[in-house]
Amino acid sequence: MTQMLLPSEQIGSIPRNRVLIEAYQTFKSGLIDYEQLNLLAQKETEIVINELTSLGCPVISDGEQRKFDGFAHYCLHNSCAYHQHGLLVDFSDGHKRLFAPHLKTPPFKYEHTADEFLAFAVSKTKLPVKQAVISPSMLSLVYPPAGIDGYNHHQFVNDLIEQHVGEVRRCLELGAYKVQIDFTEARLSLKFDPSGNLLRSFVSLINKCLAHFNVEERQKIGIHTCPGADIDATHSADIEYKYLLPTLFEIQAGNFYVALKGEKDKEKTLQLLGTIIKPYQKVFVGVINPISNEVESPEEIRDLLLLAAKYIPLDQLGSTDDCGFSPFADDVSTARDIAYAKIKARLEGTRLASEILFPRNNVVASNE
């Protein structure tokens, strides 16, 4: 089998079915226990893995079926150590999401870790599995602004780093093809603090965590940035990439997953990416918009990748989706069949682009 020269990966989440969403609501009402909920989610995970395999995905995820609260604080799920309130984020259609519930009972620790999900996924497939984890910067926001008596911020950050590094390391040890750090709050931080100081502090924290990994390990770690994608709305699409990307690419990771399809000026973004990408970094540009129900054609995906290739070296370029299709568990704004049609289009469009960019090769859809 001949190699596909432009790699293609999904971000992570696949829309849950109604049965799983309703089971989570039943769990929160106390009518079923966590074990029952988790068993159902495992069955759904296996279904998603088989469906992604049937689509021809060379690299798969577990669809985040077991991230019951969604991507932002799955690791705190079912913990009584947090308040019901915390950082609320406004989306462009007016709805709000709780991104970071405030810690009330120290010390900070994960209730669940992504390696639990990965261990199950790799037991159900022979394909490479990519695992998404939440960023330490998002979790840094669970520390309440007023502080906690007897547990200062320095102690909290040390515990946070230990928890995050442990999660990523266990994922790598389990054989994760990539570990993707979801960093949606990067762009959002510039709405809270236009000076960029908050963003720089987030990047510094992520780099402190990455310092625990060697060069080879960091080549398997990636950073995902997007303007949010929830119920067909965004939280920070109005922030220009020129204020974000140069700082973002100071993160010492080997891979970057950058939302592009939903951007107004795609070529301007690609020009900027071409000037800031470092030789050891690969950028996967988003060619699928998950908050639109219109399925992109393979040809428009091909053309966007050909445009990207004008600015980004071919050995540093790949394709992805702008975001997951259901980052929060109850988001049913995109049907699963639409998500799969979009993924299939991405794979075909990437193949078409590869045929043009590497004309001497008979390329097929494979990351191997």
C-alpha cells in the first residue's frame, strides 16, 4: 500500500446518541449509578470506533463518548470537590457553558483520566488511536479568585502540573498515536485580556508541563486551538489570529491543530502560519466546519489544502476538522451521519490534494 503523503486526523468528539444523553441525565437524577452509565458509554464507544474504521479513517479517536460533561472538565466528573458555579463562557448565540467549576475541597486531583478511555479504545481496534486531553491552562481556572484557606495558588499549580503530566505520560505509555491538548481557551483569553498576558501565562504553564517530556515524546503531543464549537456557535471567532498564533506556536509541542475552515480570511491565516511554524512542528489545518450542517465537497477541501501548501512546507502540513463535532455531551446540533459525511469528505479531499502535490505517487488514504 502506497503512503498518503498528507496526513489527516480528526479532533475527537462524535455526537452522542439520545440514549446516552438521556442516560447521563438519568444518572444526574440519581436513578442509575455510574457503573451503569459507563457500561452504556463503553458500548457506544465501541460502535463509534467501528464506524470510524468503516469510514476509512487511518487514525481514530474514541469519539469522547465517556466524557460525560464534555471536553472541558471530564476529569472532574462526578467529583464532590467542586462548586456548581465557576467560569461561565458566553457563546455567539447567547447561550452559556460552565468551563471551569471552582474548587472547594483541596487538594486538586483528577477524578478520571483520559488514559482510562484510551486503554478501552486500544483494546477494541488495531488502528492508531489519538487521545485528546484537556489543557492544564483550562484547569488552572478552577482555582477560585478569592483563593482557598490553607491551599495557596502555588500548591495548586504544582498539583495541577503533576496531574496533567501523569495523564499525558500514561497515554503515551499506552501507545497513543498522538496526545492532543485541547486549548480552546487560548483564543478566548484574548477577549478576557487583550494585552495577551493571560495567554502568555497559559502558554508558560503548558510549556512547564511539556518540559517533563523528551524531544521524541513531544513529537507525539499536539495543541488544538479553535474559537469554540457548541450548538452551532463560537465563543471567540471575533478575535483575529494575528493576536493568537505567534504566541501559540511558542508552545514546545510537535503538532498544532488549527481551525481554518470557519475563518473569514483563510489565506491571510495560512500566510501567517507559514511565517511562524518552526522546523520541528507540523500544522494540521481545519478543512471541515463542525458547526455547519453543510457537507463540504472533496474538491473544496482539496483546493483549501492546495492553498495551504503555498505557505506551509508539505512535510509539515496535514488536514483536520476545525473542532470536535460535539465537544459538550448534550450538543445534538449536528447529526452523527452529517459528521461522518464530513469526515469522509475530508479524507477524500486530502487524497485529491495529495495526488496533485505528489504526482509521482499513487497516494491512498493512510497515515502509515
